[in-house]
Amino acid sequence: MKFLHMYNDRFNWPNAVKKVYIGAKASQNHPTITTKIIMKLDPIGLADTRIAVGAHGAGPAVMLIAGLGGRAAFWSSQVHALKTDFKLILHDHRGTGASARDLCRYSISQMATDALAVLDHFAVDKAHIVGHSTGGAIAQYLALHHPNRVNKVVISASWCGPNAYLQALFKLRREILLELGPEAYLTDGQLRGFPAHIMLEKAGSIEADKKARLAQFPGPDIEQRRMDAILEHDLREKLPEIAAETLVICAADDQITPLPLSEECASLISGAQLKVLPTGGHFAPQAVPQLYTPAIQHFLH
């Protein structure tokens, strides 16, 4: 994984940066992520932050954009499966993973601008955009405001505007974070994000993922700022203007962004395809990659 450096003196720099190698020790059925600690990297003055970025494979460019957690590692199963057909562009969002801990005002438009900077770094003029949850909101913004940079769009387990359910859910999640701390907050997210049968089947790998996320957790301040960006996202009135070929995908048992939110997105985008997975919860790309990844792959081809 390479690093795109941009500088501002507002950052809280981590003492070490993790370099993530995706699928380096993976079997076909159970891809994994291995990490190696490297020396702290010095920022250079390109813009206003530092973002960890990576590119894998060869072929048409596909940008994979993660959700609220923001870590490129979320896509490990998809990278392992898709890298033979596509050039995959990934990044840790600003404030997450190995990227700089920037105490800015977060917004979907700001996250989209960062995504464009990553594409520019790899000299990619136009890419398929696959965005999950918060990444799906970013994908909507890119398709609307930068259509010349977008080929096909996948909106995965996302939403086009807040409703009473999302507002109540994130109010509760904020309270858990502030009152019980990051570990309880991440555990709650996993219990909501994975179906119970997946939690039981993949308990070891899910626990390992939580420990990795906890080790890189940006802290309550940044996490709350990112939650604010989620609740401010509302493109309902603009979504009919999306011209890119679009797939909306969601699991039927998603409890974080329930299926009706994806159905609403698909109904507002002309010609959008809606793919409903029978199970997988909110974290379907991780929970049921054998169902999720072929659907993405078929659409992008």
C-alpha cells in the first residue's frame, strides 16, 4: 500500500502507520489481511491531509470506498476476487485507518473530494465506483457532481437521505460510544452489522477484525464528526439526475441501513438495478462474499 501525503498542522499523527497488504496470505475461500508496522511517515505539502492509498490488479479501474469505519481492509474479500480483472483503487478515509487524524468538519462532499484526489494520484481519469454504506453516499455524490470521472456505480447498503430510523440508530450509537467506550461501540456495530448465524460461523475472524479496528480507532471526536456527515447526507431530490449505469445492492436482513433505504435509492435513479441478497446483514461484503462479490463482478463486466 502506498501513501498519498498531504499536510496540515491540525493533525494528531499516530506514532506508527500500518501498511496493509490485502490478500497476501489468503486462500481462495477465506481471504485474510496481513499487516506490517513500518516507520512513521513524514507529511509532505501537497494539500491538507495525509491519506493511505493502495492499488491492486490490472484492468479497468474500480474504486472501492468503505463505509463509516473508512478502512480499505473492509474490502479484502473483494480485492482477492476482483484483482485479476480490474485495477482496484482503495484508501483509508481521512481520519481513519492509517490516514491522518484530521479534526476537520467532515461531510460527504469533502470525502468525495478526497476520493477524487486518490484517483488523481493514480492518474485515473474515470473509474467504476463501488461504495458501501457511507461509501455509497460518496458514490452518489461523485455520480452527480463529477459524472465525467464515473463509469458504472454500485451503491451498496446505503441511503439517499436520513429518516427517523437512521436518526434514532445513530443517536443510540453515539451514546454507546460516549458512555461505554470504543470497544462496546464496535461490538454493538458488529452485532447489528452481521446476522447472528454469521457471528457464530465466523466468530474468530470477526473478533480479529474488531481488534484490528480498535487498534486503529480514530477516537470519539472524529467518529462523531463522521456520524454528523452521515446524517447530513440528503440527495433525494438530486438522485434522478444520475446518468451512470447503477446497481443498488443490499441484504434483506440489513439492520443498519435496512432494505427500504436501498429500494428508495433504486426507485429514484432511472434504470437502476436492485439486487437483494437473502442474507449478509449490513456487512454483506464481509459476511457473504460468495453472494456479494459475483453480483458486483457481473455488473461491472
